[in-house]
Amino acid sequence: MRSGPLQEGEPVLLIDRKDRRYLLVLRAGAVADLRGGKLLHDDLISTSEGRPVRTTRGETFLMVRATLAEFVLEMPRGAQIIYPKDLSAILLGADIYPGAAVLEAGTGSGALTMTLLRAVGPQGRVFSYEVREAFGRLAAQNISRYLGSSDQLVMRAQDIYESIPDHDLDRIVLDVPEPWRVVPHAVQALRLGGILLSYVPTVPQAVRTVELLRQSGAFAMIETFETLVRPWNIEGASVRPAHRMVAHTAFITTARRVEQRTGEQRTVN
């Protein structure tokens, strides 16, 4: 995200009086149609955020730059996105740091990819595996819309169940249906002390993943948790929890790669 005047290519949010949100990526010469009212992108480029803008029908919208959390909720998607509440937990749970070499599978719609790229910074590297060609294309478009081009991103049409061609990784983050199948490859690709994190929606998936991590003999400090977020409405004397909340979305499991103890590893299917 930039500061200063809005530039072509930046994503902005337009918010109406009922708090409905509309995502725009600013393009010179483009025209937005908001419920019948026109808004010229040229009238927004080189201006400041945090101010009202008016359509040709006289409707007023608040215009702000889209944060990463706002962008991923509004962007085009093929696969189900990882929600912002889980993205933040993943960053801390996997301890994603500037300069880290991180492997992600699968890319999906690109929400996690963008989050990882911002966290590793210009000195880091994100390897993103996706076997579904259509999802890979959509993710690349979303990433370009929000971050622009990135030299830190390497996208591969790679089946992580088959192998991990990248090695000496600091972190592995898995958003795949059967993360336990990745464990043998992760043992070879993840450096000692590195962290593996898996993200799965159901208890049986989490249980199977933990079982395989333990049976490998190459992981320790295995923990599983979920995140629940409940908003509150505060309007004067009316203070109450929101009627709707983002409750369970997935189980997050983390494990540290350690020296494999001789004779501990067992054959598993």
C-alpha cells in the first residue's frame, strides 16, 4: 500500500451510506458504473483518499485505499479464500519473517500468497504451487492488481503430493485437502528448526495430519488451534455483539522440523 496521491493501478474501496463496499482498480480512461451512476477513474487518480466522491447521479461514496484484508474479501475468486482472521494467525503461527524462503500450496485465489509476499519483504522468496491452471491464472491477476509485479514470487504448476523441488525452505504453509501426504517431502525440503503449517476445515483432516507429523519422527512442538472473531456493535448506549460472526473456518496445525531420531520413523500410508 502506498501513501500520498492515488496512482493508476491501485485498488480503492468506495463505501456508500449503507456501508456497502465496491472495489475498483484505478485505470486511466476507465469509467465505473455504480448503480447507474458514473464515476470517472481519471477524477480519482492523483487525488487523496479518505474523502467523499460523487457519481453523476449525485450519490456520495467514501473513497479509501483498500487494505490487504479488504482486498481479499472483495477480489475475484475461484477457490474459497482464507479469511483475514486466519491469515493473521498464519503469519504468527508460522512465524513468517522478512527474508524468509516460504513454500505455499495451493495458491487458490491468491489471498495467502499476497499475505506471505508482504511479510517476507524484498529479500524473501515465496514459492507457490498450484496444479489447477485456472486458479493459478486468477491468483496471478489478483496478486498483480494489489501488489503489482513481484520478483519475490515463484509460481509453479507443481503437485506437492508428488514432490517438493525447492529445498532449504524456512517455512512450508499448506492449504491442501490432504496435508499429511506432504510430510515425507517436507522432511527433505524444510530446514532444521523450520516450521510447517497446515490449514484444513475438518477434525479428521487435522487428526490425520498430526498423526503423520508425529509418526515421521522429524517434527516436534505440534499444536492445533482455530480462530474465532466476534464483532461488536457500539452505538451510544446500545452495545451488543453482532448477530453474525466469522466463527469456525479451519484448524491450523503448526510443527517444528527437528533432527529425526534414529529408528523412530514408522511406515505409514
